[in-house]
Amino acid sequence: MASGWASDDAVNQQIESTIEDAINHVRQQIDTADESAEFCEECGKAIPVGRRQAIQGVRFCVHCQAERDKEMQKTFSLYNRRGSKDSQLR
């Protein structure tokens, strides 16, 4: 049963939209046309063969990628504000 102006599947639509946004964000970050680098572009350490095969186009070692991901989290949130009542009230 819908309440207010929301449709019956509004929650599912919001969840699907949030997942779609996250997938699109990751796809933008990965350039699959390039070959994987043998050495990390940040620190210069060798990137393991398994990582290069698992992630096509990888440019950073695990440690440096984790640091980059932390920085990206500060600027990108998976919280979907399109369906948030708080964002509509402001």
C-alpha cells in the first residue's frame, strides 16, 4: 500500500537507482581499454600478476588503491538523495 505520493514500488526504485549510480561510478573509474600496469603509478612497487589478471587496466597496488578509494569516499556517497524526504524539505 502506498502512503502519500509514493508509488507502491518507490522503495525498490530508490534501491535500484542507488545501485545503478554506484555501478556507473565504478565503470567511470575503470578504463578497460588499457593494459594493466606492471608497476604502481603511485609508489612504483610491482603489481602482482594475479591482481593484473583479475582487474583489467589496473594502475595501482592494493595499498595505493585503498588510499585512493578512501579519498573518493569523502567526495562520493552512495546515499541516494533523490528519494530522501530530508532533501525535499530543504
